[in-house]
Amino acid sequence: MRSGAKVAIVGGVFAVVAGGVGYGAYNVLNTLNDADGGSGTGTTSAEVRTGPVTKAEIDDVSKRFLDAWASGDSAIASQLTNNATEAEPVLAGYRDEAHVSRAVITPGAAVGTKVPYTVKATVSFGGKSKPWSYASELTVVRGRTTGRPLVDWKPAVIHPELTAGTSLKTKEASSPSIEAVDHNGKVLTREKYPSLGPILDTLREKYGEKAGGTAGIETVIESAEAGGPDKTLVTLGKGRPGRLRTTLDANAQAAAETAVKKYKQASVVAIRPSTGAIRAVANNPADGFNAAFLGKQAPGSTMKIVTAATLIEKGLTSANQKIECPPTAMYMGRTFKNLDDFSIPDGTLTTSFARSCNTAFIKLIDDTKDDAALAKEARDVFGIGLDWQTGVATFDGSVPEATGGEAAAQYIGQGTIQMNALNVASITATAKNGTFHQPIIVDPDLDGRPIARAARSLSPSVSQQLTNMMRQTASWGTGKAAMATVGGDKGAKTGSAEVDGQATSNSWFTGFSNDLAAAAVVQSGGHGGDAAGPVVAAVLRAGS
């Protein structure tokens, strides 16, 4: 590719200019009968090449593709890819649905088989125009059946955020924009709080009209899911945003955003136990999957909050009752052990909880006379697995009924249990408050949606024992170091979840301070207090 070459559409007129020298359009019509989609090399069917594509081939086919795309000839451009059937409607949509009226495509120097380029475009719709700039890249591969060099087709060739099933469109917005604010009226934006990006998109789609806004004109990536939120790329006409009050807290959100950035993969959620109001949600990376709300992972020993509640409610033990904590324990042919095979010779349930002794809990399972007791407790008291209507999409936890060794693994947060930071924060909130309050991010009165309610509350005695055990964990147990800087009435529970094929366990931590509960998970973070603990502590210090 010639350095500095530009491919341009100007009012539909095609031109190629490099260093002030004009180039004529290539004749690509004789290359359209390729089984892989077409190549543009002029190679005859008898000349089937093999091996890696050459620099000359990369330069030639990428130049021809960009020429054809820029000139608005989607049929020709698609034939220069290895999937013409899927490529043509996307390329045609760039002009007909995204309404790009002018574009200048500037390719950079090829890096291996990849050719980067920048696009400076103008979008025109409904009498309005707006400039639009972005960068993308294409990759050149050799056709499997013809041996011809072809552009490896994927929607991201046209725009880096375009994926299969999504489409670029310029249109009147499907819903009015919103000005989201926290519970104190502070404005929340994706620029300041990146983790809120997908949440704000969903809130706009669901509540834009209810918030009183009027729709504008936008270039968007239209969601692949029916009714899913669009992602705005260019705003041609703003409309009038509606003001939407959320339950979030700007201070806690800012602390959460900063805390998760210390780890490659981390999530945290904070909830107010007395109401279920979600105060913060953050993920790193922040621009993709909302793992804090939608993740599905074993929560490790943070699940012992539910386990302890189950055992105490069944009258099998109490916070101050002595229980055995040996180095190992067996249940139904499956052996469980403690970290570094530690034991507690003469401890109580509180001691085993605070030091996260696995075997103490395993040895009490048989006395429940019901392998499904934990699943029932999780659902009926802590609301896990009920249909939560928070205001955005969430995975609401899963504790399947299990038997034998699998049931035992669940008691220490392993096996078939699936949770995310939202679920674990809610468990802590329920333990602290005594009653499950379904997490919410938008007041249900706004849309009249039903709120999930647990079958029953914890008794005051059980709730007090749980929170006291968590206080001891934060005071002198495994959560001491992480919670040292947190003030107020505070408690915690650590967890480490072993994942098949993962060298280091996931780090889990949950805690409360006064009327705020939080939980975090850090992928491959190791011990709960080491990675996830400081994340939770940072949010608890900042929240209200």
C-alpha cells in the first residue's frame, strides 16, 4: 500500500489520489467468479497459489477493496472478500442505511497481513449533517479453494464495534436520550464512569420516554437483540434528554471505577441493605460484558454466609458453639481440605467462619438430613434465583439442588453454584438487614415492574449471629487486612474459588459498613483478602 494514499467519496464521485498523482479505477469485473468471493489479483483459475499471502498481494487486494467500498460499489467490494454473501449487505448499508454521504479512507502501512486505515466521513440524514471519524483495519488471507488473496470478512472491517447481527444505521433514535443522575442528583455519564456505559444504554432504551425526553437523530450500532439497546456513534440532532434518577451514588461509583482498574478482570457492586438500592457497579474491562451483573462463577467461601445461616436455622450449631475443624474431611467419597491443611483444634463456628475453615462446614452437612437444604435457604431467605427486576438485565444467581459430594462442594461455594458480584453483595445485605430486599437501580414506581420477594426473613437471632461472625472476620479473621481502613460497624467474608484449568483461584470478598454492603471478584486474584478485599474496602469507604 502506498504511504499516504487516500480513497475518497465526494458526492458519489470516486477518486484515488497519492502524492498528488491521479490513478484510474481498476477493472475488477474479471475477478468476480471466485468460489471464495473474488480476489482482484487478475490470477487465472489455473494459477492456484499456496502459502502465506505476499506483500504485493496484500497491497493489491486491500487497495481494490477500499476503492470499491469507497466508490459505493458493494457488489465489487464484497467479491473481494472471503464471504461475499455476508459482506455485501453490510457494505451496501454503509451508504443506504448509515447514510454516509462523503468519506475519505486513509490506509496506513501494512503490518504483516493487517492493513490499518482511518475514515473521515460525513453522515447526512433528515436535513442534518455531522462529521464522523474512526479507525479500523482489515486482514488479507488466501482463499481456501482458489488460493487468491482476499479480505477476511468480518463486520468490524467496516467499523471496529460492528459485530455479527448488528448493523450501522442513521435514524431517528429508537428512544429519547436520558440524563441519568445519582440519588443525590449528580449527573452520571459514560465518559466519567465507563462501567455505566452498557447500563446507561439499557436505561435509555427502557426509560427514555418515561423520563420525558424527545428523540434525536443518531448514527448507531443497532443491537442484534430485539429491543436491545443501540450504541450511539454520532448524534446529528440531540433532541431533549429526559432526566432519570437512579439509585447509584456518584462517590461510590467513582471509587469503584478506580478500584477495579488495578486488575485485568475485576467486578464490584455495592448495595444498601435497608432498601436494596444499588449504589455502585464497576467492571474492568469497562467497555464490554457487564460481569458484575451478568457473570456466572462459583463464589467460593463467601457462600459460607448462606451455609452458616442454613446450619444455624436448622439448630445444628450456633456462632459460639464448638465445632471441629480438622485438616481434611470426607463426605460421600469426596475429600475436602483447608488451605495449607490448617486445623483449629478447639474452635467455634465463629472461629471457623472467620478463618474460612472448609472442613468444619463439610462435617455438619450430614446432620442436615437434606442435601437440598442449602438451595432452599438460598432461594427462600436470600432471594437467589428469583426473577430480579432491577431495571436492567441481571443474572440472579443459581444454587441447584444437588446430592452427595456435589452438595458438599456447594456448602463451601464450589461445584454447581453460580454467582456474580451483585448476587454476593445482596447476600451480605440480606445477612446485615435480616430481610432480602431485591436490588434495584431504578425506582419500580417508574414503570410498575414487580419486585421479587423472598419467602421469609432471617430471625433476629440468626441475623445477629451472621453479622457478628462477619464482624469477627473483619476484626481479626481473614478480612482484617483489607477492612483495616474501613470505619463504622463493619463485617466481611473472604473467598477463593478454584476454577478448572486455572492456575490461580478467583479472589472473592464481601463486606459491609453501616448501611452499605459490597462484593467483588478478581479473576485469578488468589486469596479473597489480597485482591478483591481492597476493591470492596475502597467502595465501602466512599459510599453512603
